[in-house]
Amino acid sequence: MARKIVVTSGKGGVGKTTVTANLGVQLAKNGCRVVVCDLDFGLNNVDVVLGVENLSSFDVIDAIEGRCRPKQALVRHPHYPTLYSLASNRISDRYVSPQAVRLILDTLAPQFDYILIDSPAGIDEGFHRAVACAEEALLVTTPHISALRDADRVGNMLKGYRLSRIGLVVNMVRSDLVRRGEILTPEEIAKALRIPLTAIVPEEDKIFLENVADRVKAFKQLANFYMGAAPEEETEKKYTGLLGAFLRGLKKS
């Protein structure tokens, strides 16, 4: 039976959809059967991020209104055989009840290990519809003040739902700014939001110390977290004594 995890954020542009898609890819790479469900009606783009926007014939609204079976609305990823996408609908002015969406996801759940739900940003009707269909939540934010303020409000609302777990992803982290004290550390953000820190994703820009490989590692660790695997050991922890102290001090400097 699939674990239903909603990925949400307070502010748009913090990388919520990217986190959802990358988590889905890494879980699929580990052999898990995954559905990435887009519930951001009107501004949906999970299929674009996954590169399957031209492959879908049906969407979740078609399944709800009986034009296709739930499984027919799924699009299998061409490169990851166990990863599927359930597209949203670009019509944003129609009412879709949480119960209707939950029925579709419950029908699919026995055939999969994870259903990742991409929620609209903010706290409008779409947010409540997405969260009502989930059992767990992953809140995505960046270290920027405006994003943190909105994340705090969304986090408090998530705590009002009967969710078994709420985790935090701090995205677009620049270690150079963290070291200089210009932004809060991910640990400080987690403490302020009172939500356990689940993953730290560095900003993707080659002029900084972080790079694409660091981001891939972050999503691998996030997937391992949900699969219950042990976290990867940091290389510097293998060195102890004076050598270990020297290497750790060198890295901090």
C-alpha cells in the first residue's frame, strides 16, 4: 500500500515541484513503484519537469469524471520504468473535492509504494485539497525571510491535520552565505519552524562550492530517509585524532 506524501510550500518559487520530481526519480531508481501526482490545478508543471508533458492522454480530472480509469491516466516515465506521472488539469475555476481526488489515489495505492502529491503553494483551497489526500507531509522552503514567514504559517496549518509525519526540506542553500552568517543555517530554520529537518539541498550554481552532484546526493539521502535506509557516512568522519581535527578545521576555513 502506497505511502501518500504531500509536498508543499508557503511561497511559490522555492523549488517544491523540483523536490517532488527529484524525490520521485530517486525512489524509482531504488526500485520503488512511484506515482507523482500533480494537484496544482491551473499552474501544473510536474509533467514538464519530468519530461513527459507530451505523453499524457488523460489527467486526474478525466479519472474523477469517469472518462478513463485511474490507471489509464498514469504516464510511465520512459527512463524509469517504476515511475509514473498523474497529470493535473489547466482549468483552475472548477471545484474538485478532496474526497474525489482521494478516491482516485486510494484506487492506485495498492499497486504502488509511494504517491507523491505536488501541492499548490500557499494556503488556498488547493492546499487543503492536497493535504487532505495525504498521510505525510514535506514542507519545502528556502533561507529567504519571505519564504520562511510563509513556511511558518503553512507548517502550523499542517500540524492541524492528522499527518503521521511532517518533514522539512531547506532548498537553495548557499554554504558561503551560511559560513558568513548572512543567512540562517538549515538547523536554525528547522528549530524556528519546529519541524524536523529532513534534507538540505544546495543551490545549483557552478560559481558556488555546491554543484549538481551535491544536489543529487541530497535527493538520494532524502529518498533513503523515506525508505528507512541508513544515511551515508561523511568522508571526513573516517578520520580521527589530530588528522581529523585538521581536516575538519580546513573545511570550515
